[in-house]
Amino acid sequence: MAEDSSDFVRSMGIATSGLRAQAGRMRVISENIANADSTAPTAGGDPYRRKVPTFSSALDRALDAKVVALGRVKPDNSAFRVKYEPSNPAADASGNVRYPNVNPMIEMTDMRDAQRSYEANLNVIGATRRMIQRTLDILKS
């Protein structure tokens, strides 16, 4: 029975690591969406640069299992969007304004993917809790 209970703990620990990683991913995506139309604070300056979350895996010695974590958040080095807006305070000498390299449609798609992964991890935790409860009910009878 001890081995079975450690499997329950391991399952919940792995799913919890997935929840934390996806929550971190959603925070980064939210920041990207919030800054999608921001401009540089100074004329001709660089606007917000899109951030890309990564994941890493590590061995959790307490669980004796590999878990996932939010890794480094890297800058997306793709080109900024440029619009000719000479009256904009952020315009350069040529009248061009650089906007963030954030595509809201891509961010919303990524957000939906992160949400589904988060929900899948929640379902694992829920199923594990139900199995633990059923095991306890069987042991009581």
C-alpha cells in the first residue's frame, strides 16, 4: 500500500508542477498582450519587446520524478512593426513609429493552449484525489 500512496503523491506533484509552469506562461503571455500597442517612451526608441516563455524539466528528489518548471523567459528578436505616424510623440526623425513585435492573435492562441494545459493538470489532480478517496472508502469497509 505504501508504494501506491507514493504514486498518488508523485502524480499530484507532477501535475502541480505543470500548473505552476502554465500559470507562469500565462503571466508572460498576458504581459505581451497588455503591451501589444505600446510605443517607446522616447522618440525613436525601442518599444516593448515580446517575451517568449520556455520550460525546463528537473528531477524532484522528494517525488523521485521529473517535473516541469517555467524556464528562462527569452526576448523575441523578430522585427518591430513600423508605422508612419509623424504626429506621434514616439516617431523618429523620419516620422516612423516602432510598435512591439507582438501579434495579439498568436498570443491569444498561445493563451488558449496554456489554459488547456492548465485544465488538463487540474483534471489529473482531481482524478487523483478521487482515487485516493475511493481507496480510503474501500479501506474503511
